Amino acid sequence: MQIVFHSRNANLAEDFRGIAQEKLESLERFGVRLDEMKVEIKHEVNPHHGKNSHSVVLTTHGSGPFMRAEGEAFNDLAAFDKAVEAIELQIRKIHEREKDVARETLRQKSVNE
């Protein structure tokens, strides 16, 4: 999975990219195809926004399903965690839908044999 970072009005911490790559690469464990993940970080300068001055938007692109998740918090990493949590729920839902589950009961198996 290719990860693209884009920031607006924000200075990213030195370790942000490494932490973000680790968390996003861990989403591959579900087996849902994700070609590219775009991470957009925005910082609102307006003091009216207060605790939600940082926002992170995660968007998937490519041959897999299109997903988008947002997170807002007091710093970039907390907003990123909220966005990852939201997109993980979407990926988990897709993974569960794609599972091949045989819904036969024991009675149906014994009658068919």
C-alpha cells in the first residue's frame, strides 16, 4: 500500500510519518485490497475551533473499495487515531461481508449424505 501525506497549514512532528505508516500498514491484516491511502492533515488557525483545531482525513484510492474517514482533536496524532479507528471499522465491515461462511446445519448435512 502506498501512503501519501498532504498537510495544510500544519507542521508535522518528526515521528508522525513513522507512526502513521505503522498504523496504516497494520490495516492490511484484514485482506481488503488498498492500493493507496491519502492522509490529509489540516490545522485550523481560528481559535474558535479550540479543541478540534487539528483534523485528519483518510481516503483510499485504487482498485479496492473507496473509503473516507475523518478525525478531529487537539493535536495531529489524536486526530489521526480517531480517523484510523473510523476507517478500521469500515474495513472490518467489508472483511466480514467478504467471508465465505457455510451456513449449513448438521441436519442438512446428514440428509444430503
